[in-house]
Amino acid sequence: MSGAGEAARPLPQGPVGWIFRIAVAAGTCALLAAMSVEVLAVIGRHTGRPLVGSIEIVRACVVLATSSAIVAATALKAHASVHLLTERLSETSRARLARLGALVSAVIFAVFAAGSIWIAAEIWPGDERTQLLGLPIAPLRAYWCAAAALTAALFLAWALGRRR
């Protein structure tokens, strides 16, 4: 497992670096929006003027933040892992298992993306909206679908990338 004593990972360069930076910026904005809405909602509750629909807004922000976090973690190759068994293997075996793990992760996220796209395509004509504010759900579904597909592509690139 990664510990506090480990050195910071270098930021990725090239297109993956841009993907990482955009994902971090989008996730940061979503978290700031969620916190701002919650602050206003708490103040509103205490002053007798509740902010109607605050939960819907926060939920939308959470979709954006978590989707962005998955993409950013994948671009940085910073997903949590336990090295209890792999640390006893040779460097070559460890690299092969890492590539296999990345390939399996790519398949899993490709399945997530395909299933999410399928569901979004089925629901899209229905113009699904939240109950109180009537916020459209389709853009959030599209954002998640794009994030899942991008995560699959990043894992696949990692799995099939050049050997070092």
C-alpha cells in the first residue's frame, strides 16, 4: 500500500498530463460548488430560509467530482494497491502482473462504459430530470460515460504501453 513516506508521483506529461489537469480542475470545481451549496443550505436552515433542492445540486456535483477523480487517479497511476504478494516477485513478474491488472481494469471500465451508455441511450428520449429543481440528468450520465470510457482507454494504454 502507498504510505505517507513515499515520494510524490511526478505529474504525467503529454496528452495524459492534460487529461489529468482537466480532470483535477473539473473535480475541484465540482467539490467547491458542492461545498458552497451546502454552506448556503446550512445557513438557510438556521435562518429559516432553506435552500430548496440543495441535495439535488450536491448529488450532481458528486457525479462530476467522482468521475473526475477516477480519471485523474488513472492518469496518475495512483489507484490504491496492496503489494503484499507482488513485492516478493521479480521485477519482470511484477511488471507483467501490473500490465495484466491494467488490462483487466480496462475491460472492467469498458464494461462500465458500455453498460452506462446503453442505459443512457434507453433513457435519453425520456428527458429525465430531478424532482425539485428539474435539473436534467442526461448531461451527468454523459459525463460519467465519457469518464468511464476515458478511464478504460487510459488503463488500456498503460497495459499495452512500451516496456521499460
